[in-house]
Amino acid sequence: MDEAAVNRALTRIAHEIVERNKGGENLILVGIKTRGVPLTIRLQKKIKEIESVEVPVGELDITLYRDDLKVVTADTEPELKSTKIDMDIAGKTLILIDDVLYTGRTVRAAMDAVMDIGRASQIQLGVLIDRGHRELPIRADYVGKNIPTSNEEMIVVQLAEVDGHDEVGIFEKIK
């Protein structure tokens, strides 16, 4: 995907969010760090263009909720980024946003983190790329593009806010 394709996918997701939720009221968009955050901000802007409503946004660091963290020692502590959800999520529809949906483990960790913050009335999931290979029974409500892959391949998402340009590529893993 090039910059234009990423933009079109996000525009479509924004329209789907508005349609499914009957507008932009009562929504909160929460980006999963790192690349979910700029995608969330872009979706917020697109929803504002569509509905003239500024949907609140938050940032979620799932590091401590991951099930693949090994025993932590003083020299191998995970790098913590900040979680920033400054609004009450109770009774709101919270939409988690991430760049790639793969095994589902990141989303499971994100849901655990959200539930420690509060009780949203509903949690939905939006992703730029769904590459398949789920290990958990998780599916996205909003998908920019389905890209079937093998386990020997990887998806690399680059966004202007983090990487200087927008691009999604598929590559063979180095063995």
C-alpha cells in the first residue's frame, strides 16, 4: 500500500465507524502504541470531517499485559511507554486501533489493559491490516485491507508520523 491507499483505507474505516455507531457521539478512539496512535489521530480528524464531532482519543501501552514477556530482571526490563486515557470510558463505545492484526495477542493484552482502566459499554477493534493467522478468537470490526500471508512473511507498516512516510509492505522473514 502506498500513501494514497493508506489514506483511502482510513477514510473507509472512518465512514464505517460512523455508520455502525450512528454518528460520532459516545465514542472514544484508543490507539495501541506505537503505530496505532497516529492512525487513531488520523481517524479522529476524518470522523470530525464527516460528522463535525471531535471524538476523544487515547493512547494505550500494553507492555505489561503481554503474555510473551519473559521473567523480568534488572537488565531486561521492558520499555514502558505511557498510557494516556484522560476520559471516563464507562458507558462509552471504545474503539481500539492498531496497525496490524496477526495472532490476536496484542488485542487481548489491550482489552485487559482497558478493563483495568474502566468498563466501556462496548469495545470494538479497527486495524489497518489484517494478515490472518489468529491464535485467539479475535476479529476486527473495521479492516483497511486483508493481506493473507504465510508465517514466513512479515508485514511492515510505516507511517509518516513515526517513519517519515506512509507505506505498507510484505517481506520474507530472514531465516
